[in-house]
Amino acid sequence: MISNATNHALQSSYPWTLLKVLPVWGIFLASAILLGALGGCATTGDGNSLGDMSASQLATKGRDELGQGNYQNAIDLFLELEKRYPYDQNTEAARLQLAYALYKNQQPQLAIETAENFIKLYPEHKNLAYAFYVRALASFAISSKELQNGMGQPPADEVLTSTRLTFEYFSELASRFPKSRYFNDAMTRIVKLRDDMARYEIHAANHYFLQNDFQRAQDRANYVTRYYARSPSVPNALAIVAKSQLELGNKRKANETLSLLEGNYPDELVTQKTREYFRKKPPVKSK
């Protein structure tokens, strides 16, 4: 089998800084040179020497490995193709396939960088939409994991950084390529990302409410009603706003927000619980 040393090299020694001084393709060429330095006579999974393969054979074998889910083998083959045939027509497609292979090999950050390099190198390419799609998918993998981890921790502003970036990537894809085959999936993920960001704001608002920091709880919940108005989290946001206003002594506004919640979401469980919260709350001096 092809050595996994390439995987380590891509993660720790991939010469991305060469982008500052070389054309974009130099990054791929430099990575391929790294592959050559790591082992003299790499072989394919069937024992054949890569050195005996033509550009077409390397490209075909790389696609086969990719299709079979042998992502590390595909990565090594595409890098070998880049090293030996940097100007061959097969190499152009391989650069994009490399990005997808990295994404599937659970190396999303490298996949993003590889896709972005392709976008810079081939701004008019017929498969440019796919490059944008792979970049967004890889970013989605990163942001989903970070958001999931963040939901179990106290709120931190940086948790949503990658989610917002992923939102931007899919939004750019949908805006630039509305007729592409990736448009519908992009729009579906945009909605999910919006709802995820709203859900995290509710997580933060609940945290501050339980800490008796009612003003911050109200502010985070209000953010949901203003910027994620179509999110399923809006009823929860209104409930937090109403309870926070009540705790802050602004009974008039609290009742107005409760009425808004009851009028728009009468059957929601959170509406019933908020109504009960108001009933049990001792009278406070209204502001």
C-alpha cells in the first residue's frame, strides 16, 4: 500500500507559505516534491510502481481509489500526478479531486485551502461551482463539530466564527451559481446554518438567564428575533425576552412580549411554560 507518510506531510509540512512567492500551482508541486522525498518507490494498492504509470493512468487510478473510498491512496496518486505531470490536462481535474479526497479523508482545513487554490488558479473553469461546493462542505464539517462541542460549554463568541464562515461559503455558492446542481443543497444548508446559529444564541441566552444576568439574556434572545426571524428558535427567544423583562422589573413590556408570544405561538410548549412562569412569579414593581 501507499505509505501514510504523505498524510502526515500534508498536515504538518505542507508548504502553504510558498503561495506568497510561487504561482498557485506551486503549492501542489511542492507537496508532490514532498511525496517524492518521503519515499523513493511508492506503489499502488495492487503493487504496481507509480513510476511506471502515465499521467492518464495515475488520474484514472486516483479516481478509482476515490470512488472506492480509499481516500489516502487517492490523495497520494493525485500528488504523484502533480509532481510528475504538472502541466498535463489530467492534472487540472486532479487538483479539484484532491480537494474532495482531503475532505472525505477528514482533513477539512486542507480541503478548504486546496479548493481555494483551485478557485484562484482557474476562475473560469467549467467545474468552478464544484470547487466552491467542496470548500463549503469542508467548512461545514469543521463548523458542525465546533458548534456541537460549544453547545455543552458556556457561551463563547468564537464558537460561531466557523459557522458564519460556512454560511458565507454556501451563500456565495448559491449567489454565483444559482443554476448549478449544488444550489438546492446549498440553500438547504444555509437554512440549517441559520437555525444552528439561532439555536446557539438561545443556548447563550439560557445560560445568562440561569446566571441571573437578565440583561444579557434578553440581549441574546432579542438578537434571535431580529436576525433569525424565520428560525424555529423564535418562540424560545420571545419566552426568554419576556421572562428577562419580568425579572428586570419591566412588567409592562414583559406582558407585551408574552402577548406577542401567545398570539403567534399559542400551542407551543414554551408558551405554556412562560405563561405559568408569569403566574408563579411574585408581583414586582413595574418600570
